[in-house]
Amino acid sequence: MCDSSDRDKSEHSDSPAKRRRKGEGGGGGEEASGTSGDHHNINNLQEVGSAIFKSATIIAKTIKASEEGEERRHREMLNLHERRLQIEESKAEINRQGINGLVDSINRLANSILSLASNNQPPPPK
């Protein structure tokens, strides 16, 4: 599996946590005096705080980007539904106009038939 030498070769091999485990970094082994040890602890706390702040910033940016993407998709869906309604309304109007045209044509045909029938009737007997 993974031994400690594999972990040391990872891309984060000089991370602050790894340096603390190895005893490297800010203090350099000078922890004999109390102020040097305190300074080392303060540096470690600052590194941890900085890492937490960076992580929180990345998470906040990721969440914001995700929310913006969701909002954009929501607007696109609303636009799509609106467009679909417009298309359905257009189809209904076209169908209505088609039916009205058909009714007009049938009425004209009926009038023409009635006119033709009245013109072709024999004259009434005297």
C-alpha cells in the first residue's frame, strides 16, 4: 500500500503539517528558550490560520459559483418555458385562423351552390 516514504513524495511534501511532523520549519530546533518556542507556536498557528482562511475562501468561491450556475440554469429554464408557451400560443392562433378560413370557404361554397341552384331552376309554369 502506502508507506511513509510514498507520503513524503506526494505533491504536498512541504506542507506546514508535514514540516511540523518532521520538526522542520520556523523553529529550527531552537526551542530551548521559552520565547523561541512561543514564536514557533505563533508561526504554526499563523500558518494554520492562513491555511484555514485560504480553504474557506476557496470553498466560498466554489459555493458562489455553484449558486450562480444554478441561478443561470433556472433563468434558462424560465426562458425555455416562456418560449414554449409562445410557440403553443402561435400554434393555437394559426389553427384558429385556419379553421376560420375553412369556415369562410365553406360558406362561400354554400352560397355559390345556392346561387347556381337558383339560376338553374326552370321558370315557374304560367
